[in-house]
Amino acid sequence: VQLQASGGGLVQPGGSLQLSCTVSGISFSTNGLAWYRRAPGKERELVAQISQNEATYYRNAVKGRFTISRDNAKNTVYLQMNNLRPEDTAVYYCKVSSYPSWGQGTQVTVSS
């Protein structure tokens, strides 16, 4: 499986970003997908996930601000991030839930 994440950048507090992750090498539509993040000095943590039936899960810290979605026709999973906070600063990674592979991640920095 190959994962290519993009869309990170520098944004001011309260701003928005949309991350994208294109997946290849698997049957995309039959797999659950997830976004993780790792902040400096911290362990990688699950941010959000979406099942093949589009059931979603969010960690409490991002509920109401982040939205995970998927486009099976494009083999792409998205993470819309609104009202960003400095504590959201991290490298964000996408992952196919049932596979061990990680992509290279995309850096999100929230700072004024």
C-alpha cells in the first residue's frame, strides 16, 4: 500500500486547512481509513477514522472542528480542519486501518 498525504502548511489560529491522502495498492473502497498525528515530543495519536460504510470516529480534542471524509472514486481520504489551534500543530499521517504502512506525513503548523 502507498499513501501520499498533502495539504499541510502554516496557518494562523482559527484558520482552516484540508488535508488529502491518495491511496494506492489496495481495494480502497473496502477498507477503513484513518488520520493520525504526532506533535513534537509526543506519541502518535489517532485523530479521526472512517469505515468503509462511512461511520466516523473523532478524538475528543477535534470533535466539532475536524471532518473526515472519503472519495472512493478518487481513492482519496480527506481531513477538513477548521478553527485550528496551536495544539493541533503536528505531522499528520493517513493510514489504511488494517495495514501497517505509513506514508510520509504532512506538516501542519498553527501559529500567529
